[in-house]
Amino acid sequence: MRPLPPAPFLPDSADAIREANEEGLRQAMELIRKEEELLAKMQRKRERERERNRLSQSLFVPQEDEPELFNRATYPTISSGPYAGLPSPKKREAIQSREGSSVTQDHEPESTRACTTVSSGPYAGLQSAKKRKRESVDMEEEKPKSFGPAKKAGRKGRVLKDVQVINSRTMDEGSDWYNTVDMKQPYSRGDLSDLKFIFTLVNNAKKAAADGHDLTPALSNIQQRLQQMEFYTSLSPILIKKSGLLDEEGLLRLIFEDRIPSVDFPHAIRGDADLLFRKWMNGQIDPHLFRGIITKSGTAKKGTGFKSHSIDPNFPGKVSCNYVGAGNLVNGQWWPLQLCAKRDGAHGEPEAGIHGQTGKGAYSVVVSGGGYANIDNGNTVQYCGTQGSENSPSGNTILMLKTYENQQPVRVLRSASLPADNPYRPSRGIRYDGLYRIISHEILDQKTVMYRFSLARIRGQDAIRHSGEGMIPSNAQVVALNKVRERLG
């Protein structure tokens, strides 16, 4: 008889059950870990939403939550009220007559009249314009210390010739948008694939996180792609609609709300995605840096060339700058010109550093060079007003004093005209760095009524994007600006 074949090896039933239990336990633990990560993400999202709601309601940190550095007691002011010590001559005479402390000129020697000042009260040491005029010509006045640039003389009208408008555009601005997009219109599948490549990069990051790999290279690729997408010249309403990037559960929203499991996006990437979402959703799909800006060139009277920029009065995308708070701006938002910041509602002055409305206060300031005694420490700024006259503060200084009185936040932007050794200076253009609050003020010079205000950055905002991977302006923005400059000549 032929021998029987050997019986197949059968594992012990107890071992099989144990291995199955271990595998099931491992899978259960993995599911629990993923659920915990998802719950943690949702918790962080809820905390950010609560923080946003808190900022939108209060817009500044309560006084009791401030560190000692921001305590008003550590910033002594010259006087208790925002205008104390700076009355007009008529107001001061009226107060003196009411208090019975006015100095009569009929019983004073001539030499005493020239130097007479109010010796008590909140106006001590201040002289009226008339008394200053009566001072002896022989008395040599001390040259006052300068805390700001000299006032510019009025510029005489220039004679211009050969004025022409320069076209620096590379494409026309789109007109139709999201809910009115004609889905039957033709589009390039290659351009759509290029636009949707961001999905591939995010999936790569998710896979790297699942495999336990370092996420730094994957996150760097995502950030570079987001910054490049801002300047896609092939953008059109149909492409953005087809990509689904702006949908309720679209990728841009998932990134800036940090709702992708296992991938924790840094604030710079979330900010770039948020900015792209806001711009496109508001219809700003034109990638041109100078959109809505008219550039003219010509020859001045002396034969020198000139270029001037202005906002096109017919540009439909202009946003008002007259509001308190951040509005629709994103921390780190950047523009090549201050005029472009005005176009997008960040700062309402094409050149001046303080913007606001009479009776309502200042809404925004630009920290720049120019000879002022400013001190920029990033999260705190010592910011000068402008020079006044006749012992009265300037209009811009009054705006800042009103903002301090109302305790309302002020938008702070930084300019590339800051000194090169300032670590918070953008390399080009102008950058929005968040909301600050005026916590105190002082008078540097009574003759020019030069105020300096202490500003502190409000908590709960993303960090200033002045260095590292998230530095603004980005390489993509600098490249786009260089292309525009080449076209402008």
C-alpha cells in the first residue's frame, strides 16, 4: 500500500484565537487613536471659533487679563485726559477768568509779561501765541529737539507733457462669479488638473502622517503651491467652480479650518488658504498685483521722467477703509503699494501713516521710516503722531487720541521703508500685521505738540509673518512684483 501523505499543519486553536484577539485589539486601538485625533482637531476648531467670536465682540483683551507690561500704570501720561494741557489761547483765557487766576498785564513789568505762563492747573507751562510774539528778540530760544520730520513745503504745480497710461496687465478681470457660473462653457482640462494638484499634495501629507514620517517637506510643498495659486494667469470662474476648492467642504476651507485628520497645518498655511478663499469667493480672481490701479508716465517740466499711480474710479472691487477692526483682512496680507492696500480696504491713505474719521478716531496706521521717533518691537510699538501747531495737536494726532479714548483697536501695517535692521520690516511693499490697542500716550515735545502712543498687539491672533517658512512677502509675491516692474519699465 502507498503511504498516506503527511497531514497538513494546523495551528493550535488557542493560538489562532489569541492572534485574532491581538489583531482586533490593535485595530481597535488604532481606531481609538484616530478618533482622539479627530476630537482634538474639533476641539481646537471650537476654541478658534470661540476666540474669533470673542475678538469680533470685544476686539481687545480685557484689562484684567493684561500682563504687567501692558498695565497702564507702567505708562505714565503727561495728563489725565487726552486733550489736557493743550487748549487754544481763547479757551485758556476763559478758564483763567472763571478761576480768577488770570494774570493781568496792566500791573506787570514788561519783562515779566514776556515769560508769563499759567503756573497751576493742567495747563501749567503753556504760553499763548500772543505771549510768544511779545517775547524779547534778544532772548535766544533753545532749538527744540526734533521728534519727527520737518513739515514739507507745498509743492508747486508741475508742468507735465507726453502723459500716457501704462498697461501693466497680463489678463482682463473676470466678471461673472460663483452662483452664476455657466457650467457649459469650455475650459482647459490641463489647467483644471494644474489647479487641483493641491489635492495631491494634501493627500501626500496625509499619507506621510499615517506612515509616521516627517511632515515638513509635504507641508512646505503645500505652502508653496498655495502661494503660487494666487498668481495663476489661467484662472477663470469655470475652473474654480469645477475644482470645488470653494465648496462648503472644499479643500481650502478644510485647510484653514484645520479639519483634515492627522495633519496639523501651521498658522502660515492656514492663513494662505484663508486669504485665497476670501479673495476668490469675493470675486477677486484677477491675479494681477496692480488690478484697479492706473499707472501713468510722462515728462516733467525739467525733462525728468515720472510715474504716478491712482485707483481707477470705475474699478468695482474697491473696498472702504472706514471701519473698526480687521474686516475681511487676513494676518500677513501683502500689497506692492500702499495705494493697493487702500484699494482693498486696509488703509485709507495713499501716503499718510494714519487713517480715520473725525469724531470716530483712527482705524489704521502704517509703521514706516520717515524720521519719526517710533520704536518697533513687534508686539509693541511706540508710534508718533504728527506735529501740531499753536499748542494744539494735529488732526491725525486727535484721531489717535479719540481711538485711545474709545479703546477701539487699530489696524497696524508695516512698510518696506522701515530701517533695514528692523526684523519686522517686509522686504518689499506693505504688510498687514494684525490689530493693536493704544494703551497709553505721552507728549515728547510741547512746542510741536508731538505725541507718542504705546500700542500693544491684541492676543489670540496668528504670529507676525516676518521670518521663517511663513515670511511675507513670499517668493511668489516677489516674482510677481518683479514681472510688473519689468512691464512698467
